[in-house]
Amino acid sequence: MAGRLSKYFRNKSGIILIFVLFLSILSLIFIYFDDFDDVTYETFPQIHSSDRIIIFSPHPDDESLANSGLIKEALKANATVMVVMMTNGDATPINISDYTIKNNISNFTGNIGDYRHIETINALKNLGLNESNIIFLSYPDGALKYLFGSNWDYNNPYKGADNSSNPYDHSTYNFSFEKNAPYCGANVEKNLQQIIKDFKPNMVFYPDDGDEHPDHAATSAFVIYALIKSNYTGGAFTYLVHKGSWPSPLNYQPKSDLEAPRDVLNLDGTWYMLNLTDEDENSKEKAISSHDTQISLMENYLKSFVRVDEIFANYPVIDVEKVTSTNFTNGLPSSSSFEDLRYDSQTTLLLPSTDLAGAGLVYDDNYAYLLLKTSGDINSMIIYDYHLRIYNGTEFKRLDVSVGNGTADYELKASNSINAGGNIAADIQKNIMVVKVPIKLFKNAKLIMMSTDIKDANKNKLDDMSWRVFKFPTDFLSTMEELL
């Protein structure tokens, strides 16, 4: 009898656990589909012959997946288009020797990056662009996040593993924009600035900062950084490629709309829709098919971007709010913060404290307050990181703060890192982590880029947020001069 009871309670516990998980999934579905009935897209701005357009693409094929219709529309209007390829896609898991033999491709020598370089030229020719309209930066595929993060300085370049397809610390491609370009973030930024200065664009397109691929998110950060430093004032639009099982359905649906994932639409971006003609779609399909190595790996996914439209987003600059109270238990200040895609952490169902929900920046007369919000209460065993790039009109300074076990520390990750010295106050207010830093660190600050992330005790990343841009009010600089 006791054995039967024990088995009964074990089974009952399992049923309860399944029921709890079922309710959690239902709640996520409800959150996902709630409040989206009124989603609308703005009509994409008309392109004129005087427009000069740059498209920044993390890998060969991204330019075709997200921007083929845009390129066709621009060329119809006699606008000028330049495509900038950040990497050559040389981390593609294909043995190029076996591939060329299998597909009866002769007279080719080189690695997978060389082959994808050829694919890109062919793809863009199908859209009407010439090779002279393409720039290949040739930075390492899969490593752009390191270049924007830990491998920023020239004396600390990124180097691929000896057994990787690209085991170097500099570009070895003879078609690179800069021969022997060192694999470091400072050099990427230098290249982007040079391109922007020479080309003088008035419309720029780059990956959405919520894209789940690390190279796409890093490309977004690099472009934002370079646009700020170039004092760019034209149109800036993002495009999305990687987001869960999007586009839906994941197969060839040329008569269907390409709509952004509903959780992305719930953020503060303004989304634009560019309608494609049948001719545009046909050209787009040819461009995508020109990336034959990628078609061999994931044809259904790539062809799912052939739809009757393309979509782009624009995100506002966020105003930094001055506060009189530092009690944030009621939530982040709505006008001085931005939201994250909720429940996108791999461990969120079991540990909501590992899921970022938002971040913000506010100030008073003495301090700036870095704010981070999670879906569950803050967990002292988790590491919470803040990353800021502070632009004073001439150069960027870098502020990285890490909070673990209730202790906050400055991290010196590059030569332009700020080390203010002294202790940093970190305060937990329910599901919001508040870090207080001296306001003097923001003296002369024109614009601030901000992102946050969460790591476990072993520093494995669990979730991160987009890079967004903040600005202080116009009277902030004069006030700072008086205070300091």
C-alpha cells in the first residue's frame, strides 16, 4: 500500500509540473498575441534620383534576403546604391573543394570566402548593380561581436582558431577594402567612417538591433557607432533576418506578406513596408538563388523571404530624463528607457531573472542611474552587465559596469575605457537593478549608446539587449558646466 501511495504521489507531482509548464506556455502565447490587432506599417518613403543609399550586410546573402526590392526600387529611381559586406561568410560549414567537384565547378581556387565573394557579385548583378557598387570589408565571419567588444584595440586583435577556416588576425583576401585589415573593432569603425565620408549617403540600411544572429547585432552596433561619429543626419533604417522561426511560414510563399514578428512590432520602432512588383520578386528570387552554397544548406528558409513586400524599421533617439526620486519599484521611466523582447532567454521559464525586459538611463544633479529590468526578481547569483559608449562630439569613451553578488565594478575592456575609481553603488529594487555612477562621467556627452546583458556565474551569456541611443536634454551641458 505504501509503495502504491509513493508511486501515486510521484505521478501526481509529475502531472502538476506538466500542468505548471503548460500554464507558463499558455501565458507566453497570450503575451505574444495580445495587443497586436492594430499593427500598421507606414508607407516606405519615396526614393529619388538624388538619393545615395548604403546597405550594410553582415554576410553574403543578407543583402539579397532583406534588401533586393529596395535595390530594385532605388535603381528604378536612378538613385545610387552601395552595398558594404562586413564578412565574406567564411565560417560556412561547407568543404569548398568537395562542393565544387560535386557541382562540376571548374577553374575555381580559393576558400569558401572567395567563393561567396563571387556569389555576392552574381547576386547583385541580378539586381542591376555592378561589382564597383560592392565593398568587401572581409572581417571574420562569426566574430564581429568580439571586435565590437573585447577585441576593440589595435594591440588586441581577434584571431581565429588554428583549425578554423580563418585562423588569422587580419584579412588575407586580395579584394578587401583595406588590404591586411587588422581584426579589431577600431579598424572596423575606421573603415565605416571612411566609406560614409566618401560616399556621403542620405539613406542607410543595416541589421535590426534585435536580430538574433550575433554578427547582425554587432553590425548594427558598428553602424550606429560610425553614424554617430560621422555626425550623420540622414535616414537610418533597419532590416530583420534572424528571429526565431520567422519568416512564417518557412517556405516559398511569393504571394504572401512579409510581416515582422509580432513581439518585435510591440517595441518602439516605426515600421515601413515597401511593396514589390512581380518583376521585383523575380529578380529577388534570382539574387537569392545566386547564393548557391547557402541554397544547398537552407533553401526553404532563404526562399521564404521572397514575398510581396520588404519591411524596415526606424528607432527613435531616447531622451535621458532628470528625476527627483530614485525609487523605481513601479517600473522603468517610460520616456527614458526601452524594452527588450520578453521571454527570449533560453532559461526564462525556469528562471525569469535571467530574462531582460528593459533598460534605461536617468540622472539627477549628482549621479546618473543605469537601470536594468528583468522578467523576474533580480537574482544575486546572476551577473548583470551594463555597456555604454559616450560620445562627446569628437570621440567615444567606453563605460562597462558588471554587477555580481551585489558588488558593482568598472571593467576596463579597451584603451578608451572609463575608470572612475571608487566604489559603485548597486541597488536592487524588486526586478530592477540600479547602478549609480557619478554624473561627471557624462560631461560633454552628446549621445550615448547603451546595452545590457546577463551572464551566469561562469560568465556564459544568458540574454542581452539591443544597442539603443540616448541623448541628454539641451540644457544638460550648461548645467554640467555649472555643477562641475
